[in-house]
Amino acid sequence: MTDQAPPPPHDDEPEENEVLRAARERRQQQEAADAAEAADKEAAKGKRGWKTAAAAGIGIGSAAVIAALLYANRDKLK
């Protein structure tokens, strides 16, 4: 005789069709978006904006380039 596996257990939950799956995924996406928006608002309190950080980065970068050029050309200046 051949050994046959027993049939899988039958769940009492109804099978999810594409409409129910799409609704569930949409709800999960909305909840994730709401959570991300709330986190962004919380993080924005009391912090400087990205423009301030970009301006500081450009200023520091410019000073570093000037310092490197002065260092590289130090023998030519004398």
C-alpha cells in the first residue's frame, strides 16, 4: 500500500479573494502612511531644516577646498 498524506486541516476562516486582499493592503498602507507622517511631524519639532544643513555643508566644503588649494600651492606663493 502507498502511504498518503492526510488532507490539510480546513481553516474556519473564509478564503481571502483579491477584493478583500486589496482592501486589507490599502488599510495597511494607510496606517503606515499615517504613522510615518506622525513621526515626521514629531521629528520636525525643534530641529533645523534641511536647507540649513545644506548651507552649512556647502560652507564647510568650500572652506575645505580653499584650504586644500592653499596647501597645494604653498610653494608657489613664496
